[in-house]
Amino acid sequence: MFRRSYLLAILQSVLCASATTYNWNVGWITENPDGLHPRPVITINGQWPPPTLSANVGDTVTINLKNNLGNETTGLHFHGLFQNGTNSMDGPTQVTQCPIGPGETFTQTFQVNQPGTYWYHSHNRGQYPDGFRGALIIHDPSNPYAGQYDQEEVLVLSDWYHKQIPDLIPGFLSTTANPSGAEPVPDSAILNDNATTSFSITPGKTYMFRIINVSNFASFLLKFDQHQMAIIEVDGVYTVKQSTDLIYITAGQRYSVLITAKATAPGQNYAFVGAMDPNMFDCNPCPGVPLNATGYLIYDATKPLPKKEPTFPSYTSGFYDDFSLVPYDKQALFEPVTKRITLNVESGVYFNQNRFAINDVTYVEPKVPTLFTVLDAGNQATNPVIYGEYANPYIVSHNDVVEIVVNNGDSGGHPIHMHGHNFQMVERSPPYENPHKAPGTPTTTPPATPIRRDVMKVQASGYLVYRFRADNPDKSLPSLPFKPPTNTPSTRLGLPLPYRLAPNRRLLRHHHRSPSGAPGTKRPGGPDPGVQGSEIAVSG
């Protein structure tokens, strides 16, 4: 019976697949999301907040993006999508493509084959905190929890800065203006790109909330007053259901939770709070910085909003530990490990700037996108020397089980994100336990069925061990940019991991040419052999 239902679900997915095309004009308008300070924001077709994209598993999505910013280049990444076979559509500039220049149009076409909660954002010079980001929801006809909720809602958490990113970056990098190397602290927290938001609730119904943290820097704690959350998905991976009243969500992470409304009309409305974690900020405590954004569950619009928001005793405990989650499919621990890599992360002064480094190498953006180098290199693609001294390259083989140990030498915690794969969480230390005691040998017993995510936090001065299988066909370009919260390429670290080139070759079209008029970009051409790429990112 299960096999028949599974095959019927696959057939339904194939028959219902469609193709959708979006024409986006990306430009500027002035908005005041937090109600405290009007400023320019990046919009799509003049719309703020940016639209939520929805698709079904199997759909083909095409986006024709025209850069009408006038004064900036841009690029577009779909956070969490593996881009299996379509890595040239992945979007990080100077990694898989050149920036899209002012006045230029770039076309991205890809099929979505992963269900779950994702988001899209600019992946060019720290641009997305200026507004170029939004939710991406992939619906699944085989969702194991489909019959357990009545309605879906999307809740986007974000920090917000009153200055634009190009104004923040120089101050962060300057060792004179910023001798401690402190990351810029947000000016406020916002919900669904507003100071507050609300959801209409019907007694007795169950709601699936898709929660996305699109912050530049801040992690959030999230709590709904007098309502439990049941976690059912993280980063596109269904989980065994886990109940909690508090979650911790880092920049880039996503959760789907079920919330069941009160059985009968309660005669009141309820607040929920998204609270930025002040332990991320060097100024903690930060006088004058409103850490919390409050939203509401509205049972009765005629009743007043609650005057108090829910509270929690600590920013460091009491929330559900995502390391303890179990994937719904119970995928076993990847083993045996065939490749181990240790990454020692530090912050310091490099090239007379505040930067991060991995294994004492700080990233310098290549003049030619790394993917183009792979495409032009032929049988030299697995030679780490060709990627440059500051790319910090490592080579793995197809189908390797890769174990990566991250030793965080920085006094702040950091989320780690990987393009092209999700990864199994094998071990995570508490804060201030660094380095990993015995690289390659777990100091605790790994979970038999570890949770998979594409974003996971490494604790302050702690370590993290994770694994992935290099099995994404044609995958060849994982990189590891370590970025401060300003997300600028000038402070990233690259980790190219070429491991396979496709035997078939496709011709590059316009979307793989560098935009004419884009200052400082090269214009290499050449064939696209279907090389896949991946990126690991460690953010502030």
C-alpha cells in the first residue's frame, strides 16, 4: 500500500509540474520598515516587502532579472536549493558568475526538486540586507504532515540597519575606526519586513508556520505566548515531530512548526516575540537597541492587543537544541569517512583590514569567477594551485564522505551554510571548548540518524563536526566564504572542492556572460559542461 501511494504521489508530481516565468525589475524606493528611520531599500517591481515565491516540486522556474539599481551590480541566489545540474544558476558573484551590471538582464532557469522552506537573496557584495531578499516555498504532494494542519503562514524574521551596507562595510573593515573588529550592530528587529505583524487565528485549527531568518547578522529566539510549537521541518528536511515553546534560529536557518489554536474562542489575542540574541553583539548590553519585535495571533479583532509580550529566562538555554532533531527519513550516519578537513577560523587584521581567515588564509575575490576557472581548466580542474593562493582550495573525490571540523577561534558564535548539499551534524561543542580534541575522531558518539541542515551554528570559541557525501552529480565547486555580518566578498574565504566534471557539454548563453559595463569584471566565455558547485558560508 505504501509503495502504491508513493508511486501515485510521484506520478501526481510529474503530471502537475508546471513552468513559471517571473520578470523582475530590481530598483530602489524609500521605505521605513521599522517605523524609526526612512531609507532606500531594494525592491522587486517596486514592491515592498519583496514577494514570496511559491512553487511545487518538479516545477521549472525562470526569472528574468533586470538590474535597475543604477549604482550597484547585483546577483541572485536561492538559499538551500542544491541546483543539481544547474550550478551556473546558483548566483554567488565571482563564484559561479560575474555580477549583473546596471541596466543588464540576467536569466536564471532551474527545476525545483526539493520540498520545504527556502529563501532567495542577492549574493553580491553584502547587498541583501538592503532589502533584496524574500521567502521561497516549495510545496510537496508527499508532505508526511499534509493532513495535520489547515493553513500555512510565512513568518520572516530579520535584523534591520538604518545605514545601507555600502556605508557600513568601510567602517567595519577599518582598523582605525574599528580597532576591535566589532561587527555592526543592527538598529532594530522586524517581522515580515515591518515593525510588527499579525495572523488571524480560528479556534480549533492547526497552522503550519514557515519561519525564516533572513538577517544579516542576528540570531533570533522565537516564542508564542501560551501556544506550543511542534517542529516538523528544518532547512527543507522533514523531521520527527518535536514539541517546544522556544526556538533559536540563526541567520539563514528555516523552521516549519505546527501551532494548534485554542479549542474555543479564548476572548483575547496573544502576542509572540522575535528577540535578537544580544550575545552576538560586542556591545552587549546595547543601550538604545530594541532587541525585540512583537507580533500577534488575532482570535478576535474587536479585542485589544495584549500589552505584554512573552518572556523567556535566558538567551543561552531553554530552547530546543536542533542538534537533537531526527530526520523523518531516518537517514543513517554517513560512513566510513574518506576525506577529513580541519578548518581553523580566526578573526584578525589581514591586508590592514579587519577580516576573517581560515587556516590563516583570508579570501580575496578572484578576477574570474571560480566556476569559469573550473570550466576552462580541463584535467587541471583538480589542481588546487589554479584557484589562487587566497582561495584556500581542497580537493575531494566523487562519492567521498567528507568530514569537516570547524574550530571557531572567534569569541562570537557563527552560522555555517553550505551550498549544493545539506550536511549531517556529527558533533558540536559547548561554547569555549576549542579546538576539537582529536580531529577525525569524535569525542562523543555520533547520532545514528543525525539531523541534516544547510545552516548550523558553531558556538563561540567552540567546534563543530559535520559530514556530507559528495554525491551531487557533477558537483565541483564547494567554497567556504567566512563572512562578517556585512557579508562582503572582500572578507570571504573560498574553499573550492572540485570533484567531478560532467561528460556532457552545453553551450553557454547570455546568462553565463559577464554583463557589459560592469566595472571591474572579466568577460570569460566558454562551454558549460554541467559542472555543479557548492558553497559553505560561515557568517557573523
